[in-house]
Amino acid sequence: MLTLGQTPSIPVVSKVPTIILGMGALFGFPEQSNVPSIATMVSSRRWPLISSYGASGRTQSLKLKMIDSFFKTSF
């Protein structure tokens, strides 16, 4: 059933509109001083089909160990 994205064995997710969200920041090894950090975010879409995901990623400042911002405005 999970291949279809429906999970009746997880009652809260299957009965109540739910978003599953994950974020991460990757940064190079200590000897890699010129590699930018990478921030990523993924979330479930089209409830109740929880196996359908959208993703976003971007580079950010060197050695930044946290997500700076996914939503920067430019004027």
C-alpha cells in the first residue's frame, strides 16, 4: 500500500491533513576550505499520498552549519 502513497497503518497521517517536512545543511570536510554549504528541504505533497514529495536545495556561505534562508527576496 505504501507504493501507492496511502498508509492506513499510520492513523494520524492517513486521517488528518499532515505535512511531513525534512531539512538539512551539508558542509565540506575540514580540509575543504573552498566548498560552499548546501541547504536542502523536502516536504510531502498531495495528502493523503505521503510518498509524493517536493524538494528544494541551494548553496550558501562556506562552512555554514545551519540553514540560512530558503526565501530571500531581491529588490
